[in-house]
Amino acid sequence: MHILVTNDDGPPSNDSSPYVHPFITALQEAGHTVSVVLPHTQRSWIGKAHIVGHSIRPSYFRPDAIPKPLPASANNRFPNTGSTHAAPLPASSTDEEWLLVDSTPASCVQIGLHHYFGARGPVDLVVSGPNYGRNTTAVFALSSGTIGGAMEAAVCNKRAIALSFAFFDRNHDASIISEACRHAVRVIDHLAANWDSQTHLYSVNVPLQQGVSGKKTVWTEMLQNTWDEGSSFQEIDVPEGDDAGPAEAEREIREEESREEAPRGSGSDTPAGSAHARYTHKHFRWAPSFKAVHDSVERSEPGNDGWAVRQGFTSVTPLRANFMHAPANYKGEITL
């Protein structure tokens, strides 16, 4: 098959995108033609968004070959290295090169389907992932850039699979990742060969555990849950001189995460004699609590995606790329 791969974690990185290179290698070793368009940086939690008014500018990533076997100095970790260039390789080159675009996973899919790779023939399947972390339950799925990329492919009338690797620690052991990648390719090949005509896309979650290929792969429903822990943002002190500055760089945001959080407050005060509350100037950091999500999985009955991953099973959830109306008796005129 000709498979278009995108993700929401960006190009290979030990910190933020440790799975995409070995996964692409596994697809190639299985005999697939693989075309790659990735966001040029981390785009997690962005759903199926496009950036309005933004002219997309591609760059070109040349991944370093993964040595086989890995040298002892690698400590059984994939290198996740390569170089980014402003111009593509000449047409005569046979070196591997991926496209990076300064936009979202959904935009990557649009660019890949309609503006590149025509000489390789039509795209048979779009795979978005593997995501750095699970995308089980509705709370995670509704915001997922990985599922958003697959949704974009589905609304472009392409078969699509959103692939996520559910890690349980930060041990990026190459043998465990390799097994998960090979297993994911087997699942993808099976789904592609037995595609259900009523399904627009599949969400696949693979537990990143040794021996996953020997455990069950099961059909699941998506657990319907909600945020139950209050705000997904924490209040932080406004940095001096940064009242109206541009958004902080990712590095600065990560440094901010290590600070002691500011106490939560109402955000307003009402001075004596004032007709309305005055605002307290503050900044907010994305810091959701996942406890409610994990608790909802623990309380749930068997058969959903979150439950399956907790058992060490690979979950496969068939989805449709639409907001289906609720199955209730809403017909006719509304009397006000």
C-alpha cells in the first residue's frame, strides 16, 4: 500500500516524538510505500484544527539511518536524529526525505494528499501517529491531534487509522518500541484488508509493554467520560515586563512548569462602590489533572478502550468522522 504518515508530535525527538522513525521503518520493512508529512514542531492537543490566515512553509527532514544492530553506546535507544533543510534534495537523489510543515496534523494530511507524492500513485491509507501516549476515552480523543489528523483524512474520503502508543514509564527501550511498531503494522494490515464499510477511521491504542504482540487485540467502544477535576489551567504569576509580550517559547513554558503554582482564586475583586467586579491580571498554564480520566476507566465496565489498555490489550475502536445527532425524538417545530 501507499501509506501517508503524519503525527502530532513532530519530527523524531527523544523528548517529544520517540516513535515515528522506528514505526516508519517497520512499515517500509513490511513492503509499504511510505510518504511522510509531519508538523515541524509539537502540535499535541490541537484536534482537527487548521490555522486560518497562515501561509504554510515546508522544510525538509532527512532522518539518519537507524543502525542495525544498535551500537552499545546507544544504550538500546533509537537515535531519533536527522537534519532539517530549507530546500529539498534534487530529483536525482535516492536518499530518504520527509516533509515538515509549520502547521497542524490536519493540514499535514491536506498537504500530503493533494500537493505532494503524486508520482507514487494514490494514497491507499493515512496513518496518524504513533502518538506519544494513549488516546483512549472521549476526553483524550476529542482534543487529540493524532485523531484529528485521521479525521481530516476521513473527511477527505480516505481510509484512516489513528495510532497511539500507551506508555507506562519513560523507558524508551528500543526492543519494546520495535515490537510495538511491528505489532501495529500487523494490526494496520489486518484492518486495511478487512475494512468495514460503515467505518470511517479506526483508533488503535497499543500498550508499550514487552510481549504486547502476544496479547489480545480487541474491538472496543470509546469510553464516554468528562473532565471532573475543575479547570485544566493553573494560574501563574505574570512575569515582569511580559504583560503584553508574545507567547512564551516551549522551552520557557517547560521551565515555568517547575515553578510553584500560584494559589487559585476567583480572578476578580469588587472595590467598594464599584458596579462590577474588577479583573486580576494573571497568566494561565495548561496543566490538566488526569486523575478523573483514570478514575473513570477504573470504574468502567469491560469493553471500552481505556479498560482494554489497562489489561495490556491492543484496543481497536471503529469511528465515524461526523457529529452524529443524538438518538432522541427531536422532530418537528419547537414551541417556545
